[in-house]
Amino acid sequence: MVFSSPIFLFIFLPATLLLYFLAGKAVRNLLLLVISLVFYAWGEELYVLILLASIALNYLFGLGIDFAIGRQRLWWLWGGVVANLLLLGYFKYTGFFLQNIGVENAAALTPVLPIGISFFTFQALSYLIDLYYRRVQVQKNPLNLALYISLFPQLIAGPIVRYSEVEKEIIDRTVTRSDVAEGVQQFVRGLAKKTLLADPMGLVADRVFAIPEAGLTPETAWLGAICYSLQLYFDFSAYSDMAIGLGRIFGFKFPPNFNYPYTARSVTDFWRRWHMTLSRWFRDYLYIPLGGNRHGAIRTYLNLWIVFLATGIWHGAAWTFIIWGAYHGAFLIIERLGLARVLLRLPRLMQHSYLLLVVICGWVMFRSESFSQAAAFYEAMFLFNHGQEAGFYPLVRYIDSYVLLVMVIASVTSIGLRPWCAQHLQNRTSQLTQKLSIELGFWVLFGLSIISVGAASYSPFIYFRF
């Protein structure tokens, strides 16, 4: 089920809110758990059993870590880590492995990937690791742990919430009017990002990336790369906003996942702002255990390289994702080797331009179905090559005044228009005017989003497939 679908907005969500706020505190966790399982089973059907298996597995390993003593705790931890990674690996990487060893009919032997398995597996792993290091208390109530792993707002595509961040709220939480109001506002902002910005950009990007390699021109290649960059940011940050907003309505305060990443001035800064919960997960559970930056420069560079290779692998079972991860890892190492000091001496515009060029080029590899397609895009973008069939795919087929308008709005919004407007209102207008402006903006966004939902076809969030 998609947050921006009519059935979620007009049936599932209102019914969930009605039941939740009519229910007493004693049954709200159970109610949310049932609702979350229904939400997942709606699109996955029997694959909800995989989610239930993950819950049971991590509950038992959590008890084992808590009850064990001495070195036995470490064995229980490793058992849980291996079991989780085997579950993830089987469903996500079996096909990739079979293809690369040359097995015939590898596609027929590839299991269907359960939606959200990368996210709920990483959440479960964080619980076991934090439990081993005694950062959290063991959850002996299986229903409470099940709610943590399966809570529907962030189940499918994050943010990746650690158990320590919601431990107290799972046991006891209070929902205030302010929580509901702020949650609704953030949900609507996410809905607007998805329907008004991400989806229109996605339509253009999909059409351009469907052009045969021989049909690409420099203009269409750059258009596709830029539109996909905008689509990916607004699509994923939209889901995060909607998830965080829904969590707030139910009394949970999920961590932020984006902080205007396209305003970064280096790749290092970009990864502090993009998919922040995943970056912190790899930092705390892989980079630091590998030694971080505590064992000299060479070891630090190797650790960074490993982390970003793992980041690429996490995103998808394809060599394009692995190369994309290695590509970003390489730039982080180059910046540590001295490029960061050079960037600091440059004007801000040049720093931003460098970051955007690196990131947009990376997204081409991320989006491409093959190295051949990525290479064709790079040749068109930087060598200004026109394919032999370029005349059949002119730029005017893919861009018009509406696309240009959305591109401009998306570009300006991606660099922090909303905070600037809020600060401008605060400094120049009265509190009443500020309140009326915010409410008017909210209702305009909501109305336009609902119109777009009614007019648009089914459009799943990009990160559902990761």
C-alpha cells in the first residue's frame, strides 16, 4: 500500500486514526501491530510471514543475548547477525549470485524480494547489537518488539529507527494536539513533494532513460540525469516526511532522514545530509567496529571504502549499485587526501557545483540498468556525442513549459526555500499573519496534492525496491 494512493488516504488512514484514538492506551500497541501487519500484507500477502519470522528470530536471539553470560553473549549476537543477513541475502542477492556464476534460468530461481526487507532487517540488527553492548534493555514482551520492527509508517522505506530511539515510547507515550498538528503538517508536506514534484520529474526521467542508447543526445541525457536527481530526492524525502509525520501522530518521534543534501559543498557533507539514518547506521555498526579512523590513514581509507561498498550492495543486487557505492567511497577518500582543503578555498558556488556534478553523475549509474546504458549517458553528457538515432528522440518530446516550471520549483525547493520563507515571515510579519500564511499554504498544498492523487496513476516510491 502506498501512502499517496487514494485507498490509503481516504480509507486506510482515516480508519486507522479513528480506531487508534478511540482505543484505550492498554490496547493501542496491539492495535497498531495488527494494523501494521495488515498494511504489509495488503501488498505482500504471504510474504508477511517473512516479516513475522524476522520478528520471532530477533526476539529469541535478543532473549539469548540478555540471558547469556560472558563470551556466550557474543555467540548469541553473531548468531542473530548471521541469521538476519542470511534472510536478507537469500531474498535480495540469490539472483545476483546465480547470474554471476553462470547458472542457467537464474531469473526463474530468484525469489521475489519482500518489500522493505533491507529496512526492517537493519532495524532488527541495531536492536541486537545495542542489546549486546547494553545500550538498551531487552524487550521481553514479543508484541512490543514486533511493533518496533513492523510499525507501518516507516516499515517499507525508513527512516531506519533504532530501538533506543523509541524504546520509551513503545512502552508508554502520550499524544498531544501539538504532536498531531505537526505530524499532519509534515505528512502533507511529504504528500506534496511526492505528487507535485517527484512524480512529474519521474515521468520525464523514465521516458529519457527508456531512450535507446543510440538515440541519446547531450540535451536529453542531461535532462534525464537532472530530472532523476530531483525525482529521487523528493520521492525519498517525501516518504520520510510522511513516515515521520505519521509516527508523530501516533506519539513516536522518528529521527530526521534528510537535511537539504543538495546544499552540501562536498561529498562528505552530502552523506551527512542524505539518508542520514542509513549513514549513521553504517558509521556506528560497521565503520567504527572496523576501526574507524583510529588506526592510521591507510586503514581509515580502507574502512571508508568498505562502508561505501556495503552501502552500494545494500541498495541493490547489481554491479551498477556496487560501482555507485565505490564511486562515492572514492570521492570521500580523495576529499580526505586533500581535496577538502582545496574546496574550502573556492567560492561557495564552485563548491556546490562540484558536489552537484559528482552526485548527478553518480545517480546516472544508480538509475541505469547496465554499464552500457550508463556509458552511453556519460558519452552524451561529457563528450557531446549524438547517437545514430538521435533525430528520432528530440528534446522537445520530453520537455515543455509544465516540466520546466516543475524543474524550477523543485530545484529551488531542494535548496531550502521553506526554511527561508519561514524565517522571512517571522522577521517581517506579525504572529497572526504568520499563522494565516502557514495555514493557507498547508491547505493549498493539501488541495493540489489531492487533485494530483485523483488524476495520477499508481506511482510506488522508488526506495520500495531496496
